[in-house]
Amino acid sequence: MLKFKRIAETLLEQIEKGDFSLSGLPSERILAEGLTANRLTVQKALALLADKGVIHKLKNGRYAISPKRAGKKQNLRIAFLVPPAFTSGNIRMWYEELLAYTDKRDIFFRPFLFVHWNDASISDILSTFDGVFIVPAAEEIPPDTLRKLQSTNGLVMLNTDMSHAHILSVALFPRIFVRQALDRLAQLSHKSIACLHIQSDVSDVLMDRIDQWKSWSVPNKNKAPLIKADIDASDEGDIFLDSQIKAGCLKGATAVFCTTIHAAIALIRACKNNGIDPEKDIAICTIDDEGIGMHSTPSVSCFRTPDVQKILQPIFNWIKAGGNVRDWKESLLVGPSSLEIYEGETSHSPLGTEKQAE
């Protein structure tokens, strides 16, 4: 194949995958440098793409990507904006669900990373795409950035509740299910339920889970402790908990509610290191297993993930209609009304009791 045709194919792939979504098509000189080719070869490649309608020439002689090509058949462009939490099962889940939805409908979809809320790329993304799904960073949103988010059509906040700021939000595991998880432990005759939170960053969702545990504990006379540390659960959790268990942090507790699956798995390891059997001696549960809790050994009790595709459908219809928050007729906090409980191997009554949930 002639070199200019190979370059044309490379550029076509980059265009269709959204590599030039924010910057636009670079100049011939920059393309030639990036593709290690001379400008004449790049010119031939660009001319070939122009003949196919992929790009078109502007009055200044530069090329631009044709709108229909950039947006595909429906001319709908969707961005997925996430912080660099590369090991997050939750982010992976959202990426796969959004990719599945857009791919089936031939909608243009592109993920982006942002390092902080004042990242210069955020404004470009908000102004370029028809819909933007954001997994928020842990830090507080600055006022200027919040105003930009509030004035952007088609904006959806994932994993957090920003409905109070008039931003459409999706919570797959709303706060009510924390109480349901605790009520389930109470049905199994647990009266002393500790709360475990080990996380290296701050999250409103996780802090709210702690608050829900605290508010549930008052009327239920739960005196078990909150075990909390600002550490990475995956790397340091079992070591921290090993020392805490030796110091008696679980003394008197018959169950532990964990704010994350990573905390639950760290607790399982620490318990086993100290001769405590999670399948008999202490019950462990969490809310969202992030795709790993049901497959751990032992498996962790949690809620099953709802049908995300069903939740996404009305949101995409809203984006296609313009994405103005005033046109959203339902609650600005979107989520399931009910969730199915997965009874893992860590779900059991306290030792010495016979009572089981009906």
C-alpha cells in the first residue's frame, strides 16, 4: 500500500476514535512530524480523506473534520470524564455500560481524564460534547467550575448526589440501602454492628454511608465502634486492621458494615490472620461489590448492581432533546427504587443464635 494511503487510514482511525475531538485536526506540519512523513505525503492523505467526505477544506487552507463524521449517524457526541483512579472497578463498570449503550446506537463516545477541577480541558469538553458524564474527583468543586457545570446542557454526575445544585445525578446505590443492609443484619440477630471506613480520599457518598450508619445506630442502640483510617485499603488495609484487631477494635462486635468492598476484603484478610472466621465468627457486608465482592473468598454480602442500561435510556433521550435540566421532569437524583440483596458467605447470624431472616 502506498504510504499516503496508510497515513490516510491512520488519520481516519484517529478521527473516528475522537483523538482530535478537542483540538481539531492539526496542521499539515504537525501531522507530518507526528506521523514521521513529509508534508507532500500528508497532503495526499488529507486530499484522499477530503474526497471521501471525512474532512473538508476551510477558507484558510486548513482542513476540518466533517460534522457528520465527528458525530456519526445521530450527530450525538458523548464524553466520559473521570479522575485518574485507574484501579476503580466502579469507573470500569461505568465505562463499559456507557460504551455498550453508545456502541449499540452508533453514538460517538470518548473518555477523558481530568486531574483536578480547574483542569483546562474541562471547559473544552463541556463546550464540545452534547452530553458529558462525570465521575467526580474527591476534592470540592470550586465555585467557578460549579457554575460552568450548572450551565452546561446534557451534564450528568455519576456516583454522587449533586441534585441540590440542580445537576442531574445518578446514584446506583442510594443512601436508603445502607439502612436496608443494616436492617438485614439486625434481622439476623446482630445487635453490635461496627462500621469500617478505610479510604485514602474523601467522598461525599462514602461519608454519607458513615452518617447513615450513625443515624441508624441511635434508635437501634448500636454501641459498636467506627473504625476509620485515611489509607489505601488495597495496599495498607489488612496491615492496619491486623493491628487494630490485636488492639481489640472488634471486641463485642458481631458484624461489620464496610463502606467499600476494598475495606471488606482487607477486613477478611486481617480476620483470617487473627484466627477469626468471617463465615462464622463475624458477619461482613458492604453496599457495592464493584464486580469483585461476589467472587472473593469468602464472598461478601452486598447489593446486586441494577440494570444500568435501563437507567441510561431516559437520560440519553433527554440529552438528545437538548439536555436542559429544566426539561427533566423527574427527580434530579436518578437511581433504582429497589435492589436485590446478594447473601454472600459472610452473611450469617452471630455464634450461639438460631434466628434467621424469614
